[in-house]
Amino acid sequence: MALYAGRLVLIKVDVNEVGGSGASWTTIGQQRDGGCERGTETVDGKTKSDVGWPNDVITGVNWSVSCDGVLDPADAAWVHLKLRWKSMLKVWIQIDRSAAGGTKEEGQAIVKISEKFANSDLVSFSAEFTGQGQINVSP
């Protein structure tokens, strides 16, 4: 089993907005935390003959990615995310595990961004990406 530190996994955006081999992957700067969630959509298929036990039917899958960190308002990836959000456009994102000898995955997503102005901390950001279509291994 290969174990590695979470700090080696970075969330990136494609500032060219093409994905794949023509992408220009730019790390969202100053990340502190992040994650990827893979979900399953179901409908209740239970009938009387199931005697009260669940019998869900899988109807689809979904994915999302999130990250947060210290805000650098001049960070190229942050500027790109703000422009895509303001224009109501999807973004290409990548989960990059290559520093730990792992894979890279990419897909298109809808972005939700926020800034936090805590009195006793640095200005911070969070970004949530709701996957649209498949997430695939990057070239």
C-alpha cells in the first residue's frame, strides 16, 4: 500500500479552459486543505416483499472537489475562478497526485467560491467544484 501526505495533492484549474493535452494547469495558490467526494444517486426500489429492508436502485454517480487556503487576490488561478464564476461558466479542474507518484484526474465543474475575513486570522478562501459529466484520468 502506498501512503503519502495530503500536502502532496494539489487542486489545479486550466486557465486555457480546454482540458486534456491542451490544458495549462495552474495550481490554486496557498492551499491548506482539500478533498474529493464521489457520490451515488439512488431511488427507493423497496416493495412489500422486501419486508421493510432497503432495496435501492443506483441511478447515477456524481463527484465534487473542494479546497481552501490563504487568499492571494493576485493568484492567477483565483483570478481565473472569479472571472469564470462572474461569467457563469464552467471550469476545468484537476486533482494532481503526481508529486506522490499518483495519478491526475480532471473534469469540468461548476464553481462556488467564497472569502472569509476573520478578525484573528489571515483572509482565506474556499472553492467548491460540482462535477459536470465524468472525471477522467489526465493525460
